[in-house]
Amino acid sequence: MEDRFFNASIYDRQAQAYAENCRADHMTYLPSMEILSSDLLAQVIAGRNACCWEKYTSADVQKALYSNKRSIEDFMALLSPAALEYLEEIASAAQKERQRYFGNSVNFFTPLYLANYCENYCIYCGFNCHNKIKRAKLTNEQMEREMQAIAATGLQEVLLLTGESRKMSDVQYIGEACKMASKYFKVVGLEIYPVNSDEYRYLHQCGADYVTVFQETYNSDKYEKLHLAGHKRIFPYRFYTQERALLGGMRGVGFAALLGLDDFRSDALATGLHAYLLQRKYPHAEISISCPRLRPIINNDRIEPLNVHERQLLQIVCAYRLFLPFATIVVSSRECARVRDNLMQIAANKISAGVSTGIGSHAASQMGDEQFEIADTRSLQEIYAALTERGLQPVMAEYVYV
């Protein structure tokens, strides 16, 4: 059966057969997973499910545009189909908010993939445990050479990533990477498998500043179909990752849905609600939001974001900026150069540069296959020059430690 929002061709016979044998309840925590006393998940899902996009009119969009303090209802109006007619005005308003809170600055960072071993079966991801790719893991010596090579370019913020395999990339291994990264970079982020709050506390003590986690989709039923096995299959544990990270002392947390897995408007709404409600609960938290669209992966180049075109992506990014003006909005190398540069000028304020999604390649030849195909292959110097030409000010790090 053809899926409206995700290419049904990837539901091959192997995946269907595997799913029948791996029917762990995706809403039930495993014994090792920390359970928080929180109703945040119920609030976000209720908000997502209650929204009726067809009810929003031009009047609702104009009200949202000219509000001094935008409500959740205004956010919904800005994401609605009716808002596309006002995209130019929405972009102009978003640009003013960006200027107000961030000026012309654009923060730079780069990802460093430490390992691509994974124990999850997520059918849209190049790292999934059943995908036949070249697997690798950096040793401490290789890791340091990679960090030295990145630091030599002038970059001062690094995002450390692993595949989601606790066995191959345990918390101690990631902690050692954080300690090492702290010697070379002012800001150290993590995008790893979700862990408990005490483990986040340990990683923070090792030098990690923030944690980013993609919920992928906030549609629980679709989430179950896409995540056939592994710890990632447990929907609520992943949802509460950011809160556990804050309880573990992290300064900041990042949110994202992978646009194109399900109805992109509903997932963008849930992402914004998740970030908004968590910041109300933890006012000190630094919030960032990413806006990734699906990209082709090794052994399945048919994976593409459905119904999320450039105008819709711009709409989402601008709606985030107007609803959460203080939030950092990140655009990764999943997007092409033109789209990224335009979004930086209008509403986003953080960009990746010098990117490789494979294991190794900054200091030596690539050891392991990449997670997905990047679209913006420009060098750090080329991105820096392009943004400067647009009147923007690249910033390598906005933190000064004394």
C-alpha cells in the first residue's frame, strides 16, 4: 500500500518479516531505561493530534504575523497551508526577529562521526543494523588526529556522533571523546543514543555542553512502523531524552523531526511544542531546533522527502523563528548551498561546515561509510566567504571561558 508521506518501496519483504518477529511494545520502557515523572509527552501528542490545519484562514495568519507575543495557536496558523500565501511577509517578519536576537551572526560547527555501528533497525537510516555498509570506529589516537585536523581549520565547535550501539560505543568511550574534544574546542555537542540522566551527568563532567536528539516523527503509529528493532523503538524513552540531559546538567538541548517521514506540518508543530514546553519547565536551558529533510542513503537512493519542498521548508523555519525567537535554528548539510545560505539570511543562525558523515576523513582517508548523502559539499572557506558576501558574520564560537 502506498504511503502518502514516505516511500513505501522501502518496506521490503525482509523488513516486513523482521517486524513480525520483533513486536516489542514501542510504548513500554525496557528495564534499563530511566522513567521520568512528566506529562510532557501527553501534552505534545495531544497538541499534535488536536490540530486541524484546514480550519486556519488568512485572518488567522495575519493575526499571527502581527502579534507581539505569539501563542501556540499563532504557531499553528503560521504552519498551516493558508500561510503559504503570506510566505513573503512571514519571511520578512522572521528576518526581523532574527536580526533582533542574533544580529548578522551565524554560528559554525562541524560534526565528527566517531563510529557507525548501530543496533537499531530504522529503515530510513544508512547506519541501520541490517544495511550492508562498511563499519568502523575511531580509536583514541585516530579520534585525536581528527580533532586536531578540524581545529586547525579554525572551527571551535564540534558535534560528536556515533551510531546507536552501546556495545561498540559505550558511555566511557564517548566520555573520553568529550574530554579530548574539550582540549581543542570551546563547545562540545553530542548526538548519540539516548542515555539516562546519571550518564548525561558523567558526559557533562567529561566536557559535553549540549545534546541533540531527533525524535524523527512524533506520530507514534508511524514511529512504530519505521523503527523495527533496537532501543530506539521505544518511543517515550527517546522523547524524554532532552529532559534527562538537562537533569544531567547539560547547558543546552536540540530538537528535530526528520521532515518527510510523516505529515511535515504535524511533526514541525510537535517539535516546536516539545521545545517550547521544555523551556518553560527549564527556563535556563539553551534551545536549538534543526530542520532536516530526508536524504538518500547507501543501498537505498529512493529515499526522498515527500511533500516537503523548499517553500514548505522556508515556512517551517520561519514559523519556528516567530514562535521561538530566542531559539537557535540549525540547517545542516542535508540542504544544498543555495537553500542553506538563503535560510541563514532569513531566519536560521547556525550552520555546519567542513562536513563528512563517514567515519574518519578529516585527517586521513575515510574508514567507514556515511550515514546519508550531504547536499552542500562546499569547504569551510567557501561557506564562510558566501555568507560574508551576504552581509552575515560567521562566528566560530560565542562562548568565552574564564
